Amino acid sequence: MDTEPVVDLSNYSSLPRFEDGSIDYTNADHAPVLMCFVQHLGKILLLKRKNGRWDVITGYIDRPQPLKEKALDGLAEDLGLEENQIKRFVFVAPYDYVDAATGKTWTSYPALSEVKKKPEIPLDGEYTEAVWIRPSEVVEYMTVPGLEATLLKILS
């Protein structure tokens, strides 16, 4: 999918909003999220969160905006990357998965951002560690639910 899709958020119109107008999914049983994988020379960046789980750049899709714009927002916020540092984006069809621990259904919108140069990774409290791995190595890490399946989808 080479276009920049915008997620239809009309199903979430009854949910509360934060002061900035973004949707508050805190108590929702379903939420759409962007999972943005960062790739450099065939390796994928994993970031260890404070909870001990490995993740990628993620974020609730809490306002209508193109997925590329949402991905760029996350890359800028978490890694300090700008659009001119990205070689290409790839987006694939979203899919649902249920987190067995919480019962919450997540609609994952997978994205891959291939960077031109390996960035310095700020470890500022949200992330405690960062590693670049071959995709086949993801099974060796305790990741957030759905990450491995999403990685397979984005790379196929």
C-alpha cells in the first residue's frame, strides 16, 4: 500500500476527548494503533519500554490524519527523526488482534520506515534500551503483544 491512508475514526465518536481534541482510548475495549518499524540495512530497531517489553514506535491513532504524518510525528517525538532522514515508507493493510491479558482489541496499522542513516537513539525514560536486530531474531525478545505478527506482515 503506497498511498497515505487516513483511518476512519467515526466509530469512536462517543469516546471522551482530551483537551487537545484527541480521542481518549483509556477505557475503550477497542483502539486503533500505528506500529512503525524502523529499518536500516535490513535490521529492525527494537526499543525496550519501562515495563520490560520490547516495542517499536507506536501510538494511538487518536485524530484523523494520514498514516505517514502519524508515523512522522512518532519518529520525530521518539527518535528526533525528520522526513528528510527517511528513505521510504511502506504501509500494509491493518488487522485486528486481541490482547489476551487485557481483552482489548487492537487494530494495528503496520508501517515500515527505512532510514537513510542509523539514528542515535535517545534513552530518555520512555525507553531503557535499544537494539538493532535481524527480523528472525525477534522471537528472542519479550515483545508487546502482536509485534512479531505485525513484523511478519510488514515484511511480506
